[in-house]
Amino acid sequence: MSKDDGGPAFPAPEAAVARFGEGNPDAFLGMSLRDFFAAKCDIKVYAPVDSFYRKHGRHPTINELAAWIAEVRFIEADAMLAAMSA
């Protein structure tokens, strides 16, 4: 699955070239804007245990909860990227 990740969150190609040479400066640009948005998502507003329960009819295991939180974070990040290009 390929998604538009918004490009690098903190681009610094000149610094990458200065530190790592001309080889492939894009490889050193760090996290994507999508990753940054997902990391900044305030998951509390989604009440992850309650929203999981509403979707699945049961309480999540800890591993299911972690996966659910990650999914919700990236749903919000994708919405933010879409809003930027609207």
C-alpha cells in the first residue's frame, strides 16, 4: 500500500549532503509529514477503548489496543494531509 506521506517533516537536504556527501541525501531526511502528524495525534479524543468496543463489541487485548491506536493515529494523519491539499 502506497500512500502520499506528505514528504519530509523537517527537510534539511543541505545538512544531509554536508554530512553524508552527494550519494543519496533524500535517505537522510528523517520522518515523513504523515508520521509527524500521526505522532502528534491526541488519541484521547477518540477514546480508543470505547471506540474499539463500539466497533468490535468487546474490549481489546493490549496488543489489539496498540494496533487500534496506531490505526486511528494514521487515519487522522491522512485526514490532515487531505485537508492540506484541498
